[in-house]
Amino acid sequence: MRLPIYQVDAFADAVFTGNPAAVVPLESWLPDETLQAIAMENNLAETAYFVRSGEGRSGDGYDLRWFTPTVEVDLCGHATLASAFVIATILEPGRERIDFTTRQAGVLTVTRSGDLYTLDFPCRPPEPLAEAPAGLLEALGGPKPVALLKSRDVLVVYEDAAAVSSLAPDMAALAKIEGFAVNVTAPGSGGVDFVSRFFAPGQGIPEDPVTGSAHCTLIPYWAARLGKDRLEARQISARGGALSCELAGDRVKIGGRGVLFLEGAIHI
């Protein structure tokens, strides 16, 4: 069997920045074990698969799934952007709107304006935590945070970007923390409203370069704290990435660009 594969740097203006995702268009779904094996072989934070809605039948929408090297996930931003990029620039050039049906996150719409892709995602506001999960602060190291909250991920808020940038977590210890992942954040500067980093070693992703799904929680937190609905964000991983954000009721809008790095074929 021969399958097409693309690798796209998402939330990026140039290759080797942003977050790389593999995208594999399918005529129909393969067994879950095969999807997971391909994702493990790719060894990227996410591999996205999509089929035309209705198991390969002609239609406007697509069914979309995402896999890390070790697990299927409920929501992924950068691989959704990468999938939309492949559809709108390669498979259906010029397409401006794509509706993806997902298993756990409902319908996710991506709109394209020029080279900017905007994701319409669910809003996941965090709730305060009375105390840190056992071992979390020790695993993160660094200074004492100013706030602890939780949605899907534990959200750890620091006083400034330097504190976030300087963290060098113990990934083995962090993988044992209860919850899906750990999202760390602080106020930004110079036109950036907030910065963040994202760690999910328990899901096969030690540090994710740019994490769209994390902003489902970051956007409502910072919108409330800063008193504004439109925000500019930067994930300050080694690769780094920029996100244009908006709080829109019970949804968030996350904008970014994509760059094609690789296209080829899988033989299985």
C-alpha cells in the first residue's frame, strides 16, 4: 500500500520554525494499530489523518484524527492547521473554508485568508487549583509560580517570560504527574501579550514546539486577566511560533501560517 504524506511546519513563517506535523490523507480509515504505528515511525509530536466525510465519499467536509507517537489525542491545533494547509494549497488549491469533524472536539472550522489560517476551536477556561499536583513544582524546577489552574492541562503561571524561558524540567518526573500535560505561561512584552511552553512527556511529547490546543485554555485566561479579547501570543520553545488569538464567546480563534517542508509516500 502506498500512502501520500506531507510534513508542514505550522504556526511558522519559514521552514525549521513553528511546529512540524505529518499529514496523511486517506481514502478510508485504516486500522487504529496502523495509524498509531505510522505516527510512531514518523516520531513527530503529531501525525494527522483525514478522509472525506462519510468514509471516502465525495463531500465538502473531512473527518480528522490526530496521533502522537504513543496515543491518539482529543484535540490538536498545529496538525489541524497543517491538514488545512495541505487541502487548501495542494489537494484543493484556493479553498477558503474547511470543516473537520472530530471524535471528541466536534466540528472544527478552519478559514483561510491569503496565507493566514484561522482555527475555530472550543474554549476551555481553567479553574484554580488549591494546591499543585504532587511532584509538579519539583519536576518543573525554577522559581515559584504566581498561580496554578487546570483545564485539560495543568496551567502554571509565572511572573515573567524569563522564568518560563529558563525552565529545564525533569521530563521523567514530569511524565508521572497526574493529567494530560503541563502548560506554563507568563506575560509577554514588545507587542506579545503572553508567552507559553508546553510539556507532555507522558504522551510521548517532552516539549511541544507550538501547541494550538493549549491556547484553548490560555486565551480565556489571558483575555480575562488583561481585559481584552484579541491577543498576540508566542510559544517560546527552541523553534518558537507566533499565534494570533481571539476569545469569541465559548469559542477561541487561533491564527497562524504554514510552510511545506516535505512531501512523499509511505509504503506499508
